[in-house]
Amino acid sequence: MKKLLILGAGTGGTILANTLSRKLDLKQWDVTVIDKAVEHLYQPGFIFLPFRLYGYENKSDVAHPVKHHLPGNVNVVNADIRLIDHAGKKVETSVGVYPYDWLILALGCHVAPEEVEGLEESMGKNAFTFYTLEGSLALQKALEKMEKGKLALNIAEMPIKCPVAPIEFIFLADYYFNKKGIRDKIEIEFVTPLAGAFTKPQASRALGEIARSKNIKITPNFDIQGVDHEKKVINAFNGDSVEYDILASVPPNLGPEVIDESGLGDGAGYALTDEKTLKHKNADNIYVLGDNTNVPTSKAGSVAHFEAEIVEENILREIDGKEPIAEFDGHSNCFIESGFHKALLIDFNYDTEPLPGTFPLPKVGPFSLLKESRLNHWGKMGFKQIYWNLLLSGHLPGDPLLPSHMSFTGKDISSLVPE
């Protein structure tokens, strides 16, 4: 019996467990998924939990059992992964050793507040992060008590999971305090190591204009050195500082230590991944997708979805003795909540930044690119059910309206400007 081993039961790992279990002959293949978590979390919901918006209030609004979304004909193992022996083609876990013929790494990434001086000690006092479920719920309680003062959001460094989430948080904070009738008593500041609101220039300009219209201050090029929760201040290496009453922190994001410890990483826990084939650069019979890759695109659920299509095809090709295809283009697609029941949509890849236009169809849309609309907001709201019922089960891959490769259909190419 040949063995396919999937490490991680997040978005990418769950999609591939479903699609490959349907494509492989399970009389010849044994498919096993290993994850230390027993719950699958809908991470896009974390952005709404601090504000109790749109039905997101408690853990139950974002959590399902891991096994609920995995097929019944695969083995599911709840365990810590201790070592990946890629030379011996086996994985050592807290419950035993698992050999493999093919391995898929989908282990995600995690926040590491300990990487910033004083940040870990500040957490739960007057600093919080919405990048974890526990942090989102703690921030919810802190914001409910806030009646005046300054809310600062800081991105410690890039890359981070879901790079649009910080600007979404700031926009939703503006909406939240407006709803409470105290926006005039709250100062909001977005503090980032980037040159603007986002990683891509055209999107950064559009998002920056929205921030200014909401009286949100953007402080760019801020390389954080440390946090002093007693003085309520964050300090930069160049001597600059920003005061706060509540700090919404996006700590450094790191990949799993086991990837580096197994000789598969780049030093930050991210697997060395070919950006076109998604095969590991230095190890045979290993593919990588999702947040634990080091490919130069967003660490987001949409990317894991698009990557899953390439990984599935390439593994099946190699099993059949064919060469893998080098076709992943870094496609990323994301709704950005801007508050007041509006959102933007961006769609881009390795080479092309977000452009204005309509998506997925020209003129018809129905969604607007790089432009606020209520329909975009409802698109984001509806995605939760799509995620649980279609995406994880592997029924979206192959959808012609949401292809793994970015399409220029509906996009205004004439708006491209030099970076």
C-alpha cells in the first residue's frame, strides 16, 4: 500500500485530503492527515470578533471539528509533529512514526510576540492581537470598555498572514466607534513598516485615500524595536515612538519550527518552495502549500485554494511518471471590509498588482475591483458558507469563475502605472 501523508488540516490540507481521496485509487493508496488541532477555525471571522459584527461574537461562530470537513475514507491523526525525515521518507510524531511515498506540507504559520521586546509581556494588559481566536476575544472585551483615547494598530514585520487584515481592522474600528457614537473621542492610528497601507502601490493608494477620509492616521516606515505597556508606547529602531491606550498588534509571523529543524526551511520556519510548481526545492516527493510556503504571494486562504489545484495536479502527474507543471502564478483574491456595510475586492498575482475593474465578468461583475461597494460586502459575508460547504470539500477547484490562474478579464489594464 502506497502512502500519502498530509501534514496540516487547515484550508490547504483539508482541500487536498478531499480532492486527492477522490482521485486516487484507495485500494492502492493510504491517505493520512496529521494535525495537532482538533478544531478547524474560520480565520476570516477573527477580524469581526473584536467588534461583535455581522454575527461573529463567540468561538462557536468560527470553529468546527477538524474531522467534520475531512472525508471518512482518510486516516485522521491528532498529534504533534516532531521531525520530518525527508531522506528516510518518514515523519516522527508524538503518537508514532508515519512513513510516506508523497508528503504535503500544509502546516500554516503562527504569531510570535516573543520576537519583539516587551510585546509578549504586554499581551492581555493593553496590547492584543486579533490573529488568534483567544486574542480576538480578549480584544473584544477591551474595546467594549474603551470610551476615549487612542487605538493604535502595529504591524511588526512582513510577511504576515492575510496582509489585508490590518487595514480591515482599522476600517472596522472606525465603523464600530461610529456605531457607538464615540468616534470623535477615539484617535485611530495605523503603524506599519510598509511605505503605505498595503504591499502593492495601487491598492495602497486606494486604501490610503479611504483611511484619510475616515480620519485615520497612517504612520509608514515604522520598524518596531519594542513595546512598553507601562508607558503605553511602541518604539522604533530609529527613535520614533507612538503612544496608545489600546494596541492591536500584528506580531511577527513564523512558520513551524519543525520545518527548519528538519532541514526544510528558510530560517523563519517557511519551507523552501518552488514558486511555480510548489514542490520543495531541496527534498524529493514533497509539495508545499498555504501559509508555510516561502513563495512571494499573500499568506491567505484564497492562495491556499489556488495552490491546492496545482499541487493536486502535480502530485497526480508525478505518480503517473510525468513532469510537474510550472504554472502557479501567485494568484490571490480577497475582499477588504471598509466599514458601513461596504468592501473592496482585490485580485492579483506575482507579476500584476491589484487593478480596478469588475470581477469575475467584464462590465457585469457583479463585484467591483479596488472600489467600495455593498455587493462586495455581501460577497464577503456569503463566503463563510462557501468556505465550510464548498471550498473545504474540494468542490470549488476547477470553478471557471474562480480559476487558479489570475484572469485579466474585466480588469482595467490601462490603469497600470510603474511602481
